[in-house]
Amino acid sequence: MTVAEGPIRAAVIRAFDGPAAVELTELDTPGIGPDDVLVQTAAAGVNPVDWKILYGGMRGAVPHHLPLVPGWDIAGTVVAAGPAIEGLAPGDRVAAYARKDHIQAGTFAERVSVPERAWAKVPDGVPLDVAGCVPLAGMTADMLLDAARVSRGDTVLVHAAAGGVGSFAVQLARLRGARVLGTASSRNHEYLAGLGAVPVEYGEELVRNVRREAPDGVDAVIDLVGGDALDASADVLADGARVASVVDPGVRERFGGRYVYVRPDRARLTRLLAHVAHGELRVEIAERFPLDRARDALLTSERGHVRGKLVVTV
């Protein structure tokens, strides 16, 4: 079903050569199926998976097609909705974790086709650049907390707590009534304290630093980095502690934990956006990049050590 004609601008790669290969070009406006929504993009959150895909990091697991537009997060305005869509009209503001079953038509483009399962309405008062940062990172954090069964009275350790997912995990754990320890470099300790976490320096003294704040160990670990940080977690767990990781599926065998891979969830995204609207969830935007600087946004994400979120604005 074609609802609009003419070209759109989009950031694309034509070979799996990483973010440096991204170029701005024109593509046809995407068509939409009966249960799709066509969205005029206002903002697209940048996530580490976006630049990893550009190196072919998910090839073999998910079908890929070139030229490829990166991006899974979006916020914008509805242009048209398929005939099976209910509750939306042109002009409505939506956000979405718009991952599709094939990797090609991403969100770093002026108009994007979004599957029915993915979108949620953006509440009044929430800017679209803020909403565009919430879907993947916010839902990943929330799903990790569910997987680790975080609840009131728990002490939770969040690794890489100042990053995009970590910032959401800290705040959402606090909303559940948990005490949060967050690992970060010293330059981010004041930021974490402002989110409600007890900052903990990572590195060789990680175990000692955590034990100083939680002598009896932590009830849950939210792992966003794997490697040495996850290895060290074994020495800070209280009896019956739970571990959830977005990085290492091996947590099942090592800790009896849970591995999380985020999936579209309209009810969850709606709830997260409501938290933002009510001032209960802060979205830290480190930097905004116009669409013609999408390559710079991806390169910045690849370099790492970003506090909060990067966003491409259209």
C-alpha cells in the first residue's frame, strides 16, 4: 500500500564498512502495509547496536539487505496509517522501537514505516527528541529489571550506570523502591548521584568498592558490559541474588541468571513515556546531531563513554 510518493533523505551504508561509510542519500518514501504506520521522523535515538550492525555484527542471525538505513528508535508524527490500524490519525505523535524482522529500512530517515506492534503515543509535554531516546534503552532497562525480579527493598548493582541503558536502569530501579549502586568513572559520579544512585568506581577495586557500600552483598546485578565487570559480580552477590545481562547469554549457566534481548512492547513503552511525562524519568541527551551528521553520531557512539543518550534529529 503506497500512501506517499517522492524521495526522502536517509543515512545509508552500501557495504559493511562501519559508521565511517555512512552517507546521506535519497530513497523512495516507504510504502506501508495494512497494519503499518508511516511516520514523519523528528528524532531517532542512537544505540550501540546501530554502529555494530554497520560492521555486519548481526549478519548470520538476521537477514540484511543493502543499501541499509541504520536505526531502531524513532519519534515523530503520523503521516498515514494502514486500514487495520485503530486509534491513530495523521498528526498524532508517536514513538517506537521500530526493529523489523529484516535489517534494512531503519529510522535514520525522513519518513519511516513502523509496524503496528511497535508504536506508542507520546504524551503531551514530552518533546519528540526526548521521546526518540526512550524506546530501545528504556525498554531494555525495564526488561532487565523484570528479569532480575527487582523490587522494593532490594540493593541493585548496575554496571555502566551512566550510559543510555544504565541511566534508565538506575531510575527505574529507584521507582521500584530499590537502593542502587552504579558503576561509573569518577567524572560521572555526581551525575549518578543526581539520578538517585550510590556511585561506585569500577576497575580493579570494584569488589572492594561494592562491598564497602553493601557489606552483605547485592540482591541483583544488571550487567550492561560483560567481561571483567560480570566476572567480579560473582564476589558481590548476596544469597539468592539474581543476575540479568544484555551482553552475555552465559549468565544462565554461570549465575542461573537471565539474558535479555529487547523486543517491541507497546504497553511497556507507553508506561515509560508516562513516567517521562510525569517527571519521574529523566532523559539525559548528551548531544543532538542533524540527519546530515548521522555518521558523526554513530562514530561518537562507537567511541563510547557517552553520558546518557545521543539522538539524530530530522
